[in-house]
Amino acid sequence: MQRRTLLRNAGIAAGVAALAGFGMGLAAGKTEKPEDLPVARRLPSDLCERLGDVSVLFPEKVELKQTGVAEVRCSAEVEEDSQPTHTRASLTVTVQTFAAKKGSTADDVARADYDHEPWQAVQNRPYPTKINADPQGEDVWDISVLTTRGDLVVQVEYAAAPVIRDAAQAAVLAIADKAAWEAK
Amino acid sequence: MSTTPEIPGYSFSEQLLDHELAGVWRGASVTGMEVVALVLSEAGAADPQVRDRLAQASRNAALQPGRTDAPLWAANLTATLPYAITQLAPGYSGAERLLDPLDGVFGNDQGAINEVRRRLDASAPPAVPTYAQAGLPTYTDHPRDSGRTFPAPGGQPGTSAGAGLPVVAAPKGGKYWAVMLAVPLFGFLVTYQIGAAVNSASAEPEPSSPKQPVQDAVQPEPLPTKVLLPGIPKSAPAQPRTGIPPVSLVGATPRSVAGTETFDKLGLPFAVHAPNDAWGQVILEESSFSIYRRLLDGEPGAATVDVWIAAHPCKDLAGCLAQRAEFDARWTKRTHAVRPATARDAQTWFTETEATAGTKYQLTMTRAFLSPSTRSWWLVGVKATATPGTIRTAQGVVNDIRTQTS
């Protein structure tokens, strides 16, 4: 009797636990081991240096400072206060590689990140490219460019004055291409 | 072996003893209660004395059972084959004990009776503590209820399904809880893995753009040789000019600047006076052509007087006059102003536009002047808008700028 009661109670509890386990397992999915997780491609440690001299975008000579590993940021800025003329510029180049996710390749993930930005597409480019040009006054532009190639997404943000849009956009696109080339 | 007896309400599964006068059978009632039955053989039933002895023994078993005797449960002493039935209760003697008195010689069938009991014990479920063993009175202490404990269908805690006797439930110890934890946990882990595997197998890829081959890396173009335009040199703070006669472009002659707010750090080649300290400045941009500033008598959007100022450096007066058209085109476009068209003098042009249903009063001016502060020539553009009650204030600010650029 005692044994039958025990078996019956244990059976009921096991049934409930089994249902709960199946539901939770279905919701959570398999636990990935850290060593099994896909890892994004590492970028060169001297990526910003490889971009070359970008001083032409500034009123004086500058060097890009590199920060980050998985997402490398190259940045430089010249403030107007340091200049004898009303001139300023800042540049940030963000280079990021993406890892594959469950059901998606690294290229898919990078493309999804690129597609997320609702900017205007630029035609006749070697890689998919979007641009956002925001005038801040006469000869003052904030221009951002986003481009992707494979598992790579490059974003270049350039804010300068005085500058005309065409010159600023050409420079930003050239830097984006350079970053994609050096990070290939 | 005798033929299985047929007694309504009972079924028999095993013959425990085949005696010449009677057979002892193990069976169960329709309610599931296990019983022991003694059924007279044809020889026994044919002997009136045997029938009488069974009747007497059954009466005693029904009315005066011993403490370890299961009381008579059922009997039919007038049937073709008379029988007596007791409940099968571990530790209690049953109907088999009625065998001994049948032949009138007591004790001579003890071996057969013991054999029956051995066989019952061998097939009976493990002994469980009874109320008697637990120090509690047994049902057998109450003749009316003797043997009337019905078996609990499927077994109920605290009762014995096999014997129909109430028992004390065993305490739930460590073993019980170990099983109660281990079995569900095992079931949980197994089904969790199954669920996780189903999840992984049915995972849908993230939505993404259609598959496209990775473009070959393209050798980048070199950077342009020139990106920035030349900036306008910065001006030192312009001291407000004093001791000069006020000049009126339109409206009344400016009042004294005493008690007014002075803006001399606008980066412009002249200072500007505002009527009171409620006025504020907005540093706009500096293009490659002009410096833009703004003065208001309140927060942008809530101001009643709004003054936009543009300043463009020239090489000399001739240069200023040559660039005036371009300057006017640029600064009036930037500030959405009416281009100054009426010449006040050789270096000053203005336009006064009255307010309409959808526009404010607007006074614009372009002037070429030599700045004492920078010692260089400049073209200055001014647009002042005003609500109907603040027109003279706007005119006063423009007249002050005209005076400061004398």
C-alpha cells in the first residue's frame, strides 16, 4: 500500500514536471556552450592607422585614435576654439564585424544591422551604402554614411564647417571604402 | 482436486485443502474482499452429523469468535454443499479452523489446518502494523463491526487494500521524499532536453535581405585633396562706439544707449545694443562667406522682436560693393528676409515691409562699412521682425546697428 501510494504520487509529480520541463525547454531552447558560440571576426589592431592620413578633412593635421576591439572606433576632432578662423571638424569611423546567429550567417546579421538604418541609399557604389546628410546652416554639414560588405558594417560620421556637401560626402565615402578595404 | 464451488457473490481462485469431508478455498467477494471458504464435500454433505458439526462450529464462529479468529462472514448450512466463509485477515484464523470439528475428533486435522495457514501466509501481502499492534483497539474488539471493514478500492492511505483492515500510514521519511524529488526531477530534465531540441530544430532564421554574394573588395579611391572651405578669421570683441551721432534708418532717432544691454562678444565687427536685459543672443554658424548671429527679446518662438544679423568680410569698399549682390542673395536666403532694395546712401540699402495677415512687420538693411575694431571692410545684413506692438523696438535696434556701423 505504502509503495503503491509512493509510486502513484511520484508518477503524478513526474508527469507535471515533465510537462513543465517540455514547455520550458521549448521556450528556452538549447543552452549554447561558450566555446560553441560563433565569434565575430577580429579586426586588425592597427585598423585606424591603416585608414591613412585624414587631415585633409580637418583644418590642421590630426591622427585617428582607435578604441574598441569587437567594434573599432577611429575618431579625431578639431574644435573651433583652437583655430584662428571659424573652422571645425570631427570624424568618427566605426567598423564592426558580426558573428553568425542561430539560423543566420554573419553576412545576414551584418546586412540586418545595415537594413535597420532608414537612410537614403547611394547608387553606383561598390558596396551597399546609405547616407544621411543633415545641413546645420550655411556651409555646415553633418554627414553620415553606412556601408556593408560581408560580415562587415562601416559607419562614418563627419561634421564640419565650413564645407559644401559634395566635398564632404565624397570624402566620407572614400573613407568608408578605405575602412572596408582594410578590414576585409 | 474438487470442483470449484459456485457460491453467489463469491469467486474462488485457489483450493487450499482437499479434505475428504470438506474443501478449503481462497477467493474474493464481489466487493473485492478476500475470503476463505470451507465447503463440505459431497461425502461430508451426505453425513448429517458432519452437517450438524459444521452448523455448530459456524454458530460459534459467528457468535463467539476468539481474539485471533476472523468471525464468520457468511454461511449456508442448508445448501446441497453447505459452506462457511470468513474474511481472509493476516494474523487471524479463518474458515479453515472449522475443519477440525467436522469428524468429531479435535486436533487430528491440525496439520492440514497449519498447511492451509502456511499457504495463506505465503501468498498474503507483507504484514502491516494493525491498530492492535499500534496499541489501538482492533475492530475485533467490537463484535458488531467485526470483520466489516470494507477494502478501499485502489487503496486508500491508512487502510490495507489486501486485508481490508485499517492500518497506520507509514511516516513519510527521507526515502519517500528522495523518490518524490528524484523521479519528477528526472522527468523534468529529460523533457526539458526534448523541448529544447524541438526548439532548436524548429528555429527559424532571422529575416534578412535576400542572399547576395559578397562583393569583391574594391581598391578605395584616394581622399579629395581639399574638403574644407577657408574659414572667416575670428574677430576680437568689438567695443561699442560712443560719441558718435545716432543715425536713424527708419522710425524715431535711437534713444540713449544708457541702461541698455550691450552685445559685444558676438564675433561681429561691431557691438549691438538691446533695450533691456531680457534680450538674448544665439550664436549661429559661420560659413565660408558670412557670420550669422541672432538677437531676440525672449525665447525663440516666443519673442516679439527677432533680429538676424549677417556679416561678410570684404577687401575694401569696392570689393564690398562688388559682392553686395551675392551677399544679399545668400543672407536673405539663409534668414528668409526681404532683400534690401532702397538705397539710403552709397553704402546703405533697406526695405521696410508692413505686417500683413500672415506676416510680421519686417525691416531689412544691408550696409558696407569700415570697422574700427577689425580695421577692415564688412558687409552687414540685418533683418528685424516685430509684432504690431514692438515695431518701434525693432526699428530702434536696426537704427543702433546702423549707428554702430557708421
